[in-house]
Amino acid sequence: MGLSADSATDRSRLVEVVLTRYADGLREAGNPLALRPELWVSCEKQARQILGECVDTLYGTRVQVAAEAELASMALGVQRSFEKVPPIDSVHAARVLFDVAVEAMTEAAARLPSDVALPQCLTAVRMLHEAIFTRVSAAAIGYESATLRDVGEASTARRHQIARDLHDHIGSSISLALRCLDLHAVEQANGVASARDRLGDARQALLDVFAFTRSMVSGLRVNELHDGLKEEIDAYSAAASDRPAEVRSRIDGDESWLPEQARQELFLVVREGLRNAFTHARASHIDIVVSIFPDAVHATVADDGVGLTHHRDGAGGGGLTAMRQRVSALGGTLELISEPGRGTRIQVRVPLDGAEAGGR
């Protein structure tokens, strides 16, 4: 059946009627696709395309769902994932659109010639089903892809966080315990009376491992630092050093300006720098300077040891990588400066958000 003279007007009017009923139905059900103006823009656009295809079919024009509609719907599914719109809201909207469109097209078909009214109405309903199903399926693929990507990124970030925690908390504490035991054995063999209780230090390091492991298993993170940065750094230096190297630490500025997370992460970075210096550098002097400003914190760990070759830029295995990741997570930068025979300097710069400071 061809279009009559007034069919174009009827078709346009029918689309607007259905859109009005559609919006009203979504609002009555509390669907965010109609309640949030920024979501309704894309929702109305897609509904208008679907209705255009179905109404054309009702009036006798043969149409197919355009391939571009699938791509557009897939992109819309990705957008819905970013907008945090649950899939159930989109499915509900599709059902509401189907119901109001069938009702309106049935009313419109009653005004068509009796010999074509029923078959064209049925064809239009089938077209409506196909148009909605094609778009909903494509949108679901887009939504799922975006969600899986987000989950994958979150999972990867979490794995990296766990790896850093295992290295910096458990690995460093066990390494310290073993070093204390080695130093105790050397001092005993040489008949040297140490000013440090090496066995006590080893025991404390293992207790730290136990406490952190328990906190990870229970899902609880406990604050590691009980004292100020200088006290914690000096305590680690005293326990880990066999004292051929002189370690000097200095904290400039007000430590209360540091948010607690930044304070803990900074300590772990400095401690790892110290551990590398003790283990690899064979240094005579190690200097740690932490300068705290209201808007940033700078930290330097410098030694006069053997330095690094370009091939040893990753000295300490995953240690340097973990340090970089911790600093990067705080929005900061880490720079490693080293030459063979001229020592190593690690420089850290982390910006501070004043609104978060003072959280200790």
C-alpha cells in the first residue's frame, strides 16, 4: 500500500504521540532514563529512530534496521556503563516503549482500510520487536565490554597494589629479619658486642610480618607508622645497618601537613631506598632528607656507594618498580640519578592536597 496524501502527517503525529506516552511511562516508573535530562536526550533519539522504522512499516513502506543502528546502540551501551545506568533500566525502557508503541499502532491501524489494517499492523509489530531487540542486544554487548574493561583495569590495579604490599611490607620485613640474623652471626663470630639487640630486631620484624599478613587476610589495613617519619626511618636504619655506613636523616617542615596515606607511602619508598643502599651500594654515607611544604613533599635518599650501571637501573628487582608505582599513585614523580662509582640519588616529589592534610 502506498502513502496517501496525509500519511506523512499521520506518521509524524503518531511518532510524537508514542514518544509522549513513552516519556510519561518512564517517569511514572521512576526510570532514570526519563528523569535525568542528559540521559533522556539519547533515549529519545533512539526511540524516535525505532518508531520511525515501525510507523513506516505500518503505512506500507518496507524498511530494515540499519546496520548503523547496531553500532550506535553498542556505543550507547558503553556510554550507559560510564553513566552508571544499570542494564535493568534499559530493559525496562524497552518494554515500556514496546507496550505504548503497540497500543498506539493498533489505534492507528484501525483507521486504515480494513483489508490491510491487520496484516500491516502485525508487520509493524514484528518490525518493532526486531528494531528494539537489535538495539538492546547491541547495547548489551557495549555495556558488557565496557564493564569487563573496567573490571579488568580494577583487577590489574589491585594485583599491582597487592604485589607492592607484599614486597614492601612482607618482603622488606623478612629481609630485615634475615639481615639482623646475619649481623648477629657475624658479630658473634667476631666477638663483637653490638649496641643493638639483633635478635630482638629480627623478632620485631617477623612480628610486623605477622601483623600485616593478618590485616590483609582480614581485609583491614592498619596504620604502620606509630612514630614520626624521622623516628621510623632511624629505627629501620639502626636495625638494618651493619654500621659501616653513616646514615643521616632530616625532616624539614610540619609533618602534620602530610595526609596519612601519603605519609605511609612515603615511608615505604624511603625505606626501600635505604634497603637498596644497604644491600647493593656499599656506601660510606647515606643521607635522607624529607622536606614537607603545604602543597608538596620532597624526599631524597642519596648514597656515595658504587652506583648503578644502565643495566642495573632496576636494582633491587621489583623494589624500584614498586617505589615508582607508589609515588605515581600519589600523583608524584620519582627520579633515579646514578653513575658507576659516583653513588645513587633517589628524588621523590609528591603534590599535596591541603584539604586532605592533617589526617594523622
